[in-house]
Amino acid sequence: MLRRARWWLVGSGAALAPGAALAQERVPEWGWGMHPMWWVWGAGGIVMMLFVLLFWGMVIAGLVVGIRWLVTQGRASGTDSAMQILRERYARGDISREEFEAKRRDLGP
């Protein structure tokens, strides 16, 4: 029984072995001419390299912008810079109480 199982494994392996060789075969529609990457006197590789550099540049820029946005989210919450400046000017005496109240109403709550 064990011998029969061994022969079955050997036979199935021999039957599947050409499949690995066929999987590595060159695509027939290319023929024996130039590779499709070599269009415009070989500029295809250069164009592909530039697009890859552009892609990774955009990925890195997106990460930097995203991280900067996340960092500034914590700082910007809860501060009203216009009202703060108005309060500082009133505290220094640059504007009178009437001006302060008028500008505060203009700025809103």
C-alpha cells in the first residue's frame, strides 16, 4: 500500500513539473523584438523612474502634511486669537472701554 502511495506522488509530481516551466515562458505576443518598456529610443525606463520618484515624493509629502496637521490640531483648539489681541490692547490702554465693547460685539461670542 505504501509503495502505491509513493508512485502516486512521483507520478503527480512528474505530471505537474512541466507547468512550472510553462509558467516561466516568455509571453508570445512580444515576439523577439524589443521589450515594450523600450519605447521612444529607450526613454520608457527613464519615464517609469520619474513616475516612481513622483509617487514616493507624494507619499512622503502626504505623510508630512498629515503629521503636521495632527500636531497643530491640539494647539489650535480653544484659542481665539482676535479676542486675545483685543483683550491685550485694552489691557495696555491702547483702546478705550467703548472701543473694546464695540469690537467685542463685532467679533461675536
